[in-house]
Amino acid sequence: MTQPDWIAAECGPTQLRLWQMAADDGVLDQASLPPVDAAGLAQAVASAWPDLPDATPVVVSGAGALPYPAVPCKPAGIAQATEQGRMRLLPGLAQEKPADTLEHEATRVAGFLAINPGFDGVICLPGAQSRWVHVSAGEIVSFRSFLTGRLHALLADASLVGFDSNAPWDEAPGLEAVDQAMGRPANFAGDLAAIAAEVRLRGLAAGPASARALGLLIGLELAAAKPYWLGQSVALVADGAEAQPYRAALEAQAVPVVVADGIRMAREGLRAAYRGGAA
Amino acid sequence: MTQPDWIAAECGPTQLRLWQMAADDGVLDQASLPPVDAAGLAQAVASAWPDLPDATPVVVSGAGALPYPAVPCKPAGIAQATEQGRMRLLPGLAQEKPADTLEHEATRVAGFLAINPGFDGVICLPGAQSRWVHVSAGEIVSFRSFLTGRLHALLADASLVGFDSNAPWDEAPGLEAVDQAMGRPANFAGDLAAIAAEVRLRGLAAGPASARALGLLIGLELAAAKPYWLGQSVALVADGAEAQPYRAALEAQAVPVVVADGIRMAREGLRAAYRGGAA
């Protein structure tokens, strides 16, 4: 079996993704593990691939390695990484006002810019925390975070409005809820209570209940992020099924959307950093 | 020891409250237990007071006993209760549009009306689900629910923005957040992310973080419930510390507020039903 040249690793909030990378940056193998912090990384890599030679470097995004460069700036390269054994921990990015950070998302943005070097505009990264990132002239200018994904997962876990987190996106009720929340955002906690009541009293199914709750959250987010997307085209950097609700909601606002696979952008960002070509 | 004439019981979402009531409706003893549904009631009462004579009637609110009378109507009396052994389960109230129910809150409203028989106006009941109830001529005309308390507890349990549910209300940051959410309600998920970032990056303490999150939720609620309170006086029927955030937020909007103890109103509502004097 071919030994990898290096390992790419992304510490995300819900999982740790690992790739064995060949000398030509092809993927030899991959693994997904429960999330870890920087202290747990070495053990997690060893548990995935016990026979990996000790010297193989591991390039890691999202492990919280300080200091974070402050925006506006280019995404961090390998020169700004913290060495920890064979680990090369890429920092996130910090913003002074409003106080905020990009974690693994900073490297996904770097990956998108490595593939689209002339890109100027807005990148939206849905996820546990969704991020809206304004990019200009190769620099990350500013960004904003929304707890949309975390809130939706919380509502599901708590069975608060009668659905679980495995319910797939149901577009018609979802988009209706986006509209509802954009039009009357203050109704959020009341609209949630109404969904819960319809589940209880009228047997509303888990699919539309989940989509309506997510639609409300995305509607709030779009209303608040309007300065980011109004009159812009938006690049969605998203994992699989996370793209569609945002794409549909933005297209309903007549915003042109291009979608890039978030997991591939994570790997491309790590590659760009490792090969010295970030940004 | 005096044997009780009857037992008053409230099935709330977070606890079951029980009172041993004397023939003159004085309280002989009381107990708080984990929440139960109708099926678990008899055992819960027996666990609290094993020596209670079998014949002692137990009058119960909030146990979900169907059918629910539909508003507009007076609060349900004992004649509408479901008998289940020695239990007399008072129904909640239903609303057709928007689909919604009042559970144990219906009996608290009945208690408030038993003590304030001429009351005409708006009753706000903070709690896991907060309720705004419009009362006129002794009838409950309409109501709306908000998941404010549940959402705040979820945020605390998930450590989503860096506080736990025991953090006390901190008025200055709390009221600032009420204003913030009333002014820009769509920013909710972004404002939460900002609180989380300030906890992480600037050491914002649990007290103000919790108060800001609750303030945002109350601000959303007040913005959406404005048709209920604008130009009205509001009666707050609330348990202990739940009253103050709502009182402060409403008074900041120049709304006159009277506060009634929620637990006492629960007992008064059960008494009014048992004695045939509901509404």
C-alpha cells in the first residue's frame, strides 16, 4: 500500500475528517471520527491509521491554534501554523468588531480562493455556526456568524417542536417559513410554538415541521445578513445536504448562487497551505 | 394530624405541585415532585403522602385531559373535569386559529379571575412556554404562545453561549438586549453568536451572558406580542424570579404591570373549580 506524503485534517464541530494525501495530492484514504480538540488529535490520527510512519506531517485546520491573524488579511498559510509534534495546526481568523472568529471555516475559504483565485464577493458557509464572509482582492475583509445550525439541532434534540435531526429538508413548507421569518422576524418564538401546536393538535409530520423550523432560522439569518447578499452573487461552501435550503432560500430572493462542496474546499485549503500556495 | 378535605395538584412542564387543602381551603401541607402525565399521577400523589385516605378527591390542572373547550369561553369548571379514580382532571383550553392550547395555565388564569372577578385585559404567564391571554367579560378570548423559556433553557443546557440555567437575571445587560431584539429582531441568531464570541474571546461572565440571551428572547416576544400589550395594562402571573425580567422589559415600554404569584394563582384556580366558582 502506498504510504501517504502527508495527512490533511479538519477539526470541525461535529467531526474530525482525515485524508491520506499522495505526493501528487491525490487522496489515498480517508476517515471520519468524532470531534477532538488539539490535545486529542495525535491519538485520533493513530486510531484511524495505526501503521502511519511517525514522520508523516499532519496539516490541521480548526484546532484552535492561537494566535489568530486579524481580518482584513489573507487566509493563514503554513508559515503561521503552530507545530505540535508532527502536527501543523493552522490558526483561524479573528475579527475585532464585532468580536468573532472563523475556525475551520477559514481554511475552507482558503480552499475556495485557491480554486477561484480571482473571486471577489460573498461566501456563505452553512453549518453548526453559519458564516458569511466578505472577500475582496484575495483578502477576507469581514465576516458574521449565526447559530442557525446549532439552534436547529437543539430544537431537534429537545423534541421541542416535534421533529428529530434526521428529518430531511422539505422545500415548500421550508421556503414558506423563510418568507414568514424574513417578513416578521420577531415572531420567531411564537412561530415555533405554532409549529409545536400543529404537531400536537393536527399531526403535522416531522419532515415539514423540521423544514419549517429550519426555514424560520434561515429567514432570520437572511434578514440579518442582507447587507452581505443584497445585489451580490453568493458562493455557498456547504457539506452535501446543507447546501439546498440555503440555495433555495437565496434563489427565492433572486440571488445568484454557486455551490462548492465544503469537504472538498476543506481539503483544498489544507493542500494550499501545505504547498505554500494559500491565497 | 388533620386529614385534608381535598388535594390540589398542578401538572406543570417542569414539576408536579401538590397541596393538601383543609375544609376551609387553607393549605395543610405541600409537595413538589418531578413532572408526570395523567397516568403517573396516582402513584406520584401516593409517593408524596402514603397515608392519604383513598377517598380524598384530587383536583388536577395541566394533565392534558381532553376534550378542551374552545375559546372564547370561560375557564373550565369541575363539571368539565374527567374522572379517573379519585382524580378530577380539569381540561385545558383550545384555540382553533392559530392552533394552540393552554394547559395548566388555563387554571392559573381562572385563579386570577377568581380573585379579580372584574378583570378585563391581558394576562402574561412567563414560563417554559410563555402565554399571552386576552380576557374580556370573564371569558378567555384568545391567546398566543412563545417558546421563550424553553429556548433559554435549551441555550443554557447546551452551553451554547457560555452560561448555565442557574445564572440569575442581570438587569442592565438584559434590558439592553431586550431593546436590541425589539429593534432588530432578525439579528437573533447573529446576536447569540456575538454573545458566544464575547464569552470565548473577552471573558463575558455567565450572569450577563444569560441575561443577554434571555433579553433577546423577551425582546422578540414583546415585539411579536405588541398587539396584546400596546396601550394595555398587563397582569403578570409568574413564579418567583420569572416575573422580574418581564416586568422590567414591559415597564421599559411604559406598560403598567401588576404581578400575581403564579403558584398561588394555580391553587386559587383549582379551588375555584372545586368549589364550583370558576369564572
